Amino acid sequence: MNRRNFINLGAAAAVISGTSSLALGNTSSKTEKKDKRYQKGVSPWPICLDTATIRPASLKDKIKIAAKAGYDAIEPWDGELQEFEAKGGNLKDLGKEIKDLGLFVPSVIGLWNALPPTRELFDASLKDTRNRMRMAAEIGAKHIQTIPNTAGENYNQKWIAARYRDILEIGLKEFNIHPALVFVKYQPVKTMGQAMGIAMDANHPEAMIIPDTYHMYISEGGFEGLKMISGNSIAIFQFGDVPSSPAAVEDLGDQHRVYPGDGILPLPQILKDLKATGFKGCVSLELYNPNYWKEDLQKVAETGLRKTLEVIKKAGV
């Protein structure tokens, strides 16, 4: 073979090789699994309705309202489940009704008094903790919120983390439910950073937190920390906005929550940062505004969903 033929053959092989690689690349991109989207493709996350948003309605009515409004999921409270059972309701049947209406339950609120500061108090709390887990599991919930409201203002992080680990083990092994930790400005664990510290110190592969845009702001923990965590550490993302008045953070209460987009929070950027974490769970609309409770609750639910989707569109996620 002369030099010219060798060079031409090599060039042809390179073209064939490049074409094959390109073809393989195209095939790979075509078969690559796309992320699931919700709300007719508008949202990368399923949208959930926290039942406190339409508090005056009965639990069964709340479920029907959420389904009719077009939500993907519903997040009830333990007190509602307890009341439903007390009146003769069957939670497993209720879970089936929820599913039949096209909804699911990503989380239940919650495990109150579950992280007290002493062994005696912790052991005494487990009866109620287990009962709340049972109720949540029976309606098909994936998560239950672990609320450190009794941890104490000068809580021992090592102790609380160890007890959260215990609760995780109980939830996963006994009820197939996944406890996740919340933070609330008005309670001992106030910021996302504090909650993440406890979750990390629990040293458990299933430790998770539940951020809340409202408490991220009023606790003055801020939003930048969201860029530092993995979406795998977030169970559900509570969503709402903060009004311009009252302007002072210390004057804001849960009752001041407003529809997404009606307030001052940088919600589009927050959602961009949330998407970048790889979070795949629910965005849950959580409003405790008593003014909304006086309105037509079906309209409130529909307005909340519409405004949530508008913010998601604006975020471009």
C-alpha cells in the first residue's frame, strides 16, 4: 500500500468512526430518560395542597377540593386523621379514596413533641409518635413531619440527632414511613441550617428535612443554603410567600402567609436553586391565612395552584 492510499484509507476510517460515534451519541440522547413533569408539563414537581390552606372544610371535603382544583397530592394533619377515626372513619379506606381521586399523600403533619430533651420524656412520647405514624401509614403517606417543638431552646444537638435517628428507625421498620425533620422560627430548631445539622448528625442514610420558604425568611436563615444541599435530603418543599406588610420580620406570623407571587420573596430564584439540587418531591402550598379561610375554599385552592404554577413558569424550570 502506497503512502497516498494509506492516508486516504485512514481519513475514510476516521470519517466512518466519527459518524458511528455521532450516531451512537444520537441514539443515546434519544433513549435517555426524560425527567417526569406534572401539571400538563408545566412543573418538574408534583404540586401538593397542605390542608391548612383551606382549614374550615372537613378532611373529606378538602380531599375533594384538592382533586377538583387539579392538585397532584394532599398533605393532611395528624389531628384531622385522629378526628376522622374518632368519628368512625377507616383511614385505609380514606387512603384508597385519595388514590381513586388521582391524588397521593407525600407527607402528614406531624410528629408533635417527638424530640424532647430527656430519655424519660422521649420514651413517654413514643406511644403518641407510633400512633401518628400508624395513621399516616394507613392513608399511604410516604413521609411524616418530625417536629422538634419540645427540644428546648438550648437543645443538645447530639441528643436530638440521636433521637431523630431512633424515630427514623421506628418509622421505616415498623410502619414503612419516612420521618423528616422540620424547622420553625417559633420553635427551638429555627433555621434550615440547624435542621440540616441535626439531620447530618443523625448519621442515618434516610435522614431528611422539610424546608419552608416562609420560615426560611422569617427565621432569617435565608435561601442561599439551598445551593449547598442535595435534593435527596429534602422530603417535601413547603411553599408560600411573605407580604410586604408588616415589614419587620419579627412582626410576621404564620397568619400573614400569602399566595405565591403576591409577596416579596424571590420565589423564582428559589425554585431555580431547588431544581439545581436535583429535588424530585412535592412542592406543597402551605398557607395559614385566616382571610383565605373566609373565602370560597374551592376558589382558594384553585387560586393557590394557579399562582404556584405562574411562579414555576417564571422560574423557567
